[in-house]
Amino acid sequence: MAEIKIEKKKPMWLLIVVLLIIGGLIYYIYFTDHETHTESSTEIENTSAQ
């Protein structure tokens, strides 16, 4: 009789987790605000009497 080799399927959940991690990194790099807020960027209210 002939020998039949059976290969197990590779787990798909591992691929899904890796894709989610890569997607999260891309989102963080491109869509988050990386500007630093300094005192020069704050608005100052004019309170002087006219």
C-alpha cells in the first residue's frame, strides 16, 4: 500500500494577530499628533481695558 502524508494546517490566528499589530503601528505612526505643545502655541486672552 502507498503511504499517505498528511500535513496539518498552519494556524491562521497567528497571521491575524501579526496583521493587527502591524496595522496598529501604522496607525500610531501616521495618524497621531506628534507635535509638542509649548508656551508659544498657547493663546493669551486680552484682558486690558479699552
